[in-house]
Amino acid sequence: MHSELRIAMWSGPRNISTALMRSFENRSDSFVTDEPFYAYFLKESGEDHPGRQEIIQSQSSDWVTVASELIGSIPQGKTIWYQKHMAHHILDYSNLDWINSVFNCFLIRDPKEVICSYVKRFKLIDHKQLGFNQQLRIFKKIKRKTGEPPVVINAKDVLEHPEKILKKLCKILKIEFSKSMLNWPSGKRETDGIWAPYWYSEVEKTTGFQPYSYQNTKLDPNYRIIYDQCMIDYEVLFNQRVFIIIKTS
């Protein structure tokens, strides 16, 4: 078992990334950090996200400072530091040497589901807004460095079998699984980013992982090219995912 563990969970928007952060935050041994590179991303990219100025003012926008903090002492005397990251917040010229000091994991979701959720609230014009390409680039960088594929979990698998997937994830992380990861109090969190009012309205209502529900939503033809681009990267990651064998009687 690890005496101290820093987990970098690389995700994209409209995934179950905040629910998974809630899951780890509900452990007594864990501290969580919500998208620490968001201000850096907004300042350097010029992207106009909801609450842009508030976000830039709420965090350091210097990636060197942020990266140094993420591999420093774990806050509040905890032994596990769960860091929720959006892969698209890492820009082309970002130095990623710091990720060698954390346990890197990847959370993916079917691009069709991501797109259909994303466009309900925000304008989508480029596949890079969804982070699949950036996830795969980081994944490949880690694999080249370590010689082993990093951990990948699929959102649908987590929602269908939360306890089984989380137990398997904890085993890979070499930490004890805790039942507390399956349920949490509803509402806001002090650890949520200042952008929570724009993104977290649904997860704030939850007290656990919501059962997976297949949404047979028709993809708008305007997003077909973006979908196809995302699927190329998603399928590579999907084929590396942590999975479980469900026994049927």
C-alpha cells in the first residue's frame, strides 16, 4: 500500500469527472483538487468560457507554479491527493515532466454522449474542446515513458458497476476500497471550482453514481465530423480500459 498517493485523473467535459471526484472526496484519507490548470488554459488560449475572468482570478495561471504544487505536500495531512484534470487544459507547449510524479489515470465517455450533453449548454466548433485527442496524447507520452499503458476507466462501466469498477481501480492504485466512495451528501463543495454554477447543477443533486441510462439521442449532422474525429481517439483508449467480467447464472 502507498504511504502517499497523488492521482491525476485525466478527463474531458460532460463526463462523470465531478461525480468521481465526489467519490474520492468522500474517503476520509483523501483531498481533492478541481481542474487546477483551468485558469492557465483560459489565459493562454484566449477561450471565452462562462465565468472566464472569475476563474482566472481564482487560480494561478502559471503552469509551473500549479505543477509544482501538485507534486508537493498533500494538503490537510491526507495521504491521497485526487486531482481532477481536463486534458484539453494542457496546451501544446505545456511541460509535462511533473506527471512522472503522480499516478495517471484516464476517464473516458462515448463521444456521442459527450457531444449531445455538451451542446445543450455550450457552443461546439472543434473536437479539441472535448479533450479526446489530448487524452490520447498524454496517454501515449506516459506509455512511452513507463513502457506500460496507464489506467483507463470508461464512464458507462462505472455507472453500470460502480462498486466493482472502483474496487478494481483501488486495487490497481494499491489503496483500500472504501464503501464511502459509493455515496456522498448532495450539494455544493468548498473544493468545487468557482465555475461550478455553470457546470455542476446536476451533480450537486446527486448522492451517488446515477444508474446508466442509454440515451438514444440522434446526433446532429452538424457534429458528425467532430464525432468521427473524437471516435478515432476514443476507440484507442476504450480498448485499453479496465473492465470486469460479469458472471451470469
